[in-house]
Amino acid sequence: MRPFTSLFAVVLAIGAAIAPSAGTGVLPGVAAASAAGAIRATDGSSAVLTFVPAAYGSLAPGQDLVISGTVANPSAKAIPAGTASIVLNRSAVRSRAELSSWLAPASTSSEDSLGTEVLSAPTPEVPSGRTVPMQFTVPAASIDFGTRASAWGTRTLAIRISSGGSEVGQVRSSIVWNPGTGVQQTRLALVMPLTVTTSADGLIPIDLLASYTADGGLLARQLDAAYDQPGVTIGIDPRVLASIRILGESTPPSAVAWLLRLEAATNNSFPLSYGDSDLAAASQAKASSLLKPTSFPIDATLFPGAASATPSATPSSTPTPAPSNGGGSVLPDLLSLQAFNYTLPAIAWPAAGSVVESDLDSFEAGGLTTVILSSGNVGYGDLGYTPSSAALVGTHRALVSDDALSTYIDTAARAPTTALWEKAMSQLSAAIAVVSSERPTLPRTLLATFDRASPGANARLAQTLAALSTLPWAASASLSEADAEFATGSTRAPATATVTARPETAERIATVADLLAAETTAGNFSSVLTDPSEITGERRLTLLALLSNSWIGDDTWPSETEKYLARSNFFVTKSVTVARSSATVFTSRNSPLPITVTNELRWPVTVYVSVRSPSTIITIDRDRVELVVEAQSQAKTTVPVTSNANGPVTLTVALSSSTNVQISTPTTIDVDVQAQWETAFTAVIAVFVVGVFGFGIYRTVARRRKTKRAKATSGSVSPVGDAPTSP
């Protein structure tokens, strides 16, 4: 019983998942059909019916109509044996809107008029919790629509199962009546992204790269699915190319072989934005230009003997990846790491339903002259049929991807079971047939795109393309052929369309704006480095990875963006700082102010130290002092100051780069100036010295005067002329 319950769960979940939202068809009001063939029963019944016609719904005169499927009963009560009524509408479907409303009705009931009954057959009991397979065969004689060319086209089909006098459920599908009279083929071009799953890494780590490119790996599966398939154009993520080539002699052999195989593929190709980043979100967040890598961290030791490359004008060449032994004569550069021989080098592919008209100007300003738009993002006015994908939106060239066809073919390529694959193929077959019947003599080339949210999941792509090739009303086309309608002298002029604005959410745009601002701030900070690209290159690569379209709808994206913002904030506010110190006492009039700067980065930095004094107690004698701080270390310098008076003062110390960008938050230092003690002491010494010298001079003068007086006194007692005579 468990296997049947599991099957029911898978059918129900996938049936709901493959139903496109209303209003996403090529024409206004045309909704992509739901997963007809996996519909819960009417009037609240819990039964789930899954049925699909054989041969993708294609039916020719003389062929029986075989319908296979299951009835699942998850309820607690058995569904009694009953009757299946197979109903066909004898009138051909004339528009995609009609087909859409049939396959995806707003509601169903037992009163619905479904068409003409062509078979009534008994159905077995379906026990509680069981899924019972059933098959019905409608004889060819009951469904003969004739062999005239006018009989060709899509007819609606329904399977209604009743039991005990009430309807258990109904399934709506369709067939394509093909009398073999020939019909104008609708050509279908396909675009498939070649990229990796969600990651915040600007370059794919070597271990993942080896895994992705090995047999059965993510990138290997994608290339296997698309390789040389007619009509499949590959949108290549340059991050994959750069991640392989930058490894030089350490490149995993599987990655070297994978890249060589990609280069040998004959598919049309164009470059995705790096990391398949969200072009529309960046535009709507007011990015100043198209976001691209600015540098890569190239390790020259991985390219022994190589010299620096001469930058090329455009990344149009196709360099061979570095062999595993690391041989090579030239170091890779920004352009050569991403280079590829693209057949369509100027394509923009924003996320489906994400574009506003001003985005087209941004894309073209960045050199992307043609944009792939989803059909839900454009309008054709009162056009009454499905036009070719080529359209002019004002002066801009657009290739419009048909949302309904994209859903059908993507669902078929990813189908986990044969039954679900057949159901999606039946829907795809009918939808293309309706396009052909809209204008039977008008050749058209349509475009369908594969989902990029989960790359590598299209295991049935080859099977789907092979099935498409068997449909007489469908043919493959390349994207170059679709794009050729823009060429001067083309026999088919592009349709005229307008953008139906589908802006990204305000929350997403605000987050992207924050990321852009953080990158700018970190870029300004990087001027402290001798090579600013050590920071700016990494910040840009990580930003592009975070903007990948694969992150859209991922619940972990907000936390990853917070990490980016925190890392950028660390650079600006915490990586290079003034070390805090205790209060400083100045006892000298001209004491230098000691400053210590800490650098937590793995690169040396050059900063300029500035000190500001709020009072006249201290005068700063030099505006800026240059200081080089080695990686992950501290360095000291001094700023000359003059003390003019005693007292406390709080000085502000700021760091800046050579371009005057403020580095980190300014720091304060408390200083207690006691330099006037030195002045008083000097005055006392001076007075003392003056006193000593003055006293010495006084004594000298006094002694001389005393000597003179003594001599004068001696002369008055014994005059020379009165000297006594001898006896």
C-alpha cells in the first residue's frame, strides 16, 4: 500500500508544480494551461485522476485513441466501481486562450458540458489509500474527423469518472487530429542556462569544480543534455570558465576535458551575466553600470614561466584552458579568463517577469543589444495570434520567450516519471498545434527557455527533443535564426511590442541597493592598499554571485546578504583602527603624541594619521602623518604637538587613505597637560642663575672698591715726602 500512496503524493505534488500562473501566455489574456491529467476530483472529492492520451495526443485517421492513467484514492472510504465517460469536442480549438481556459478552468463540476461522448467504459473499485491504473481505448471509427486539410487541429478531450450516481472526478486534456494533409510548421528555439547552483562564491571552489565536471556531475549533465542538440542555445555562465582557467596547473583533469568539450560543441551560445546575476534587480536598484568582474586573484605560481598578458580588446577569443601540468607562456587576465567564441555575444537574459522599460536602456548602455523577455513581460496590443519571438520594444530588440511553451518543455525535460513526461509532451504538442492553426500559412519561430532555478535537472531533454522532432507541425530553430528577423532585408519583420512592467519586489530592490552601497564603501576603503583590487575584485565577484538568479525565492538569501554587508562593514570600520591607549600626561611643552595603528588585513596598508584638538591648550603641529602598517600587525608613529597651557584635553585621532577617504571611526585620546611646571621650573633656575651671577658680580665690584679704599687710607698716614731720616 505504501508504494501507491507515494505515487499519489508524487503525482499530486508535481501536477500542482507544473501549472503555470494565469496570464503568462504570449497574448493578453492567454493563460498557460495547468497540468491537465492530474486534477483533484470535482465537488470536494479527494480522488486524484491522472490520464494522458498516447503518442503525445497525436491522432491520425484509422488510429484508436488510447488513454492511460490512474485513479488515486487517499480517503478513508473506497470508491465504488463506476463508469468512465470519454468525451471529445468535434470543433477544433482556434486560439491559445480557448485551449488555456479548457485545460485550466477556474472550477469544475458534474454539470460541465464537456463535448460528445465517444466511449463509456466500466471502472473498477478503488480501495482506500490505493492507486488503481486504468486504460481506455476509443475505436477509430468513433472519432473520425475526416481527412480534409480543414479537419486538422487540436480538439479538447475529457475523461469523466462517475460512481454511485455522482461524479468522482474529471480530467481535461487534448488531442491533435492529423489527417496527414500537411501544415505550416512552427519552429521552436530553446535556450538553456549552463551554470551552477546557489553559491556565494565568486569563483567555484576546486573540489566542487572537480565534482561538477566529473561524469554525472552537475556541469557534465548539463553539457550532456545540450551538446550538439539542434535548436538548443546555451547561455554560459562566465564564472564557470574563469573558475577553470584560473587554476592553472592545479586544474582538475575533468574540468580541462569538460571545457574542451564545451568549446567543441556546435550549439549557438551567448554569455550569461557573471554568476548569472540578476540584471533587472541591479538596474532597478540604480547600479551605475552593468555589473561585471573588475579583477581576479591570479596566483602566478600556478602558471610557471608565464609572463603577464597583454589585455585584449574584447573577450572574444577562445583560450585553451591551462593543462594539468601548468605549462603556458602568458598569465591569464580579466578578459581571457572569461573568453569564449560566442555566436551571440550581446544577449541580456534577465529573470522571467522581472523587467521594467527603463531596464532595457540599462542593458543596451552596457553593450547588450538584444534582450530575452518572458511573454508575461510584454504586450502586443490587440494582436489576435501568436507572433514570432522577435519583437521591437520601442527601439530595443527583444526575443520573447513563450511562457506556456517554456513551462511545458521544461516540465517534460525534468519529469521524474514517464507518465508525467507524456502528459507534459501532450500539452506541448497541443499548444504548438494551436499556434500553427492560428495562421496556417504564416511561418513563425517561437522561443522557449529552461528554468534556471535548479540547473542540471533536465535529464529528459534529449528524450523531449527527440519527441518534438516527430511532430509534423513542429521543427527546431536556433536562436541565431530567431535573431535574424532583425536583420535588414528580412522577409519577416519583427512584431511591435511594449513592456508590461513587472518590477522586482521592493524588498529585493532595497537589499540589492544596500549591497551596491556596501560594495562602493568597501571600494573607497580599498585605497589604503597598494593594490585596491585585493578588496574590490573579491567584493565584486561575491556580489555577482549573491545576485545570481538561482537565489530568487531561496529562503537563505537574506542571511547570505547579511554576511556580505557585515564583511564590507568590517573592512571599513574594524580592519584598520587606532589602538586605544590610556590617558597621556604631557610634562613638556613639545612632547610628541604617540599613536599606534592596528591592521587586521592580510595586506599592508598605508594610512595618514590626523589629530584634532578642541582647545588651545594643545596645538597640532602637523596635519597628517603617513604610516605604513604591515599585514596583521601594529605600527607606531608620533604626531608633533605644542602645549600652550596646563589642563586636560581630549584629542580626536582619525585615519584616512591617500585619497582622503576616512578609515574606521575616529578615536579619542585623553591628555593631561602639565607642561607649565616645566616653565615655572625653568623660571626658578633662571632667577637662581641670574642671582648667582649677580652676587658674583656684586662681590667682585665690592672687592675692587674695598681695595681702592685701602690704598687710599695707607697714603694719608705715611706721605712719601715726610719719610724719617736715619740717625
